[in-house]
Amino acid sequence: MARILFALHDPPYGTERVYNGLRWALQMAKADEEVRVFLFGDALASAVTGQSVPNGYYNTGKQTTSLVRAGGVVGACSSCMDARGITDDRLLEGVHRSSMAELGEWTLWADKVINV
């Protein structure tokens, strides 16, 4: 079983980098690999509750929830949260406030690091 860390940086809407990163992470989790995702900067919006997107458009909140349900672990950069005024109670269930210290631990834990 591989241990894979995904680091996501871009906003969830406007480019498809976060969308594709979450799809990729979910696919690996469904393949019974150990997956952790660290959200930096504007990628945090993919883990915030209350997202409403046009019908037929992808919803990164739903993707993040699916990833957590598939066993993925999702951490949100605490300083990025603070800079954007995102409080812990606005994070989706299963997503936690994280830190650079935890990201360092995850990096050492990982067999592969994918920076999206």
C-alpha cells in the first residue's frame, strides 16, 4: 500500500487544478492507498461548507467529502485559514485545521508527494 500526499494550492473554481487533484486523490483512496491532502491558500475553499455551484458544474466540497468518506485525511493550513477568516466551524466534516509541523510529518510519512 502506497502512502500518497497531495498538496493543493489553487482556488477550487477558475482553474481545474484542485478539481483534478481531488479526483486523483479520491481515485487513489478508492484503490486502497493511504491518502492525505494538505490545502494551502485559496484551495481551502474546497473544504468550506455551504458551497453552491451551478447545476451540472463540479462541486469541490462534495469531492472533498467523498475523499474523507473514502478514508482520505484532509488538513487545512491554519495560517491560510486565519488570513482568509475561515474558522474551524466552517470546515467540512472530517477536514481539520492543520499546520506546517503536521505537513512536515506527512511529508516524511509519504512514499510520494504530489504538488498540484
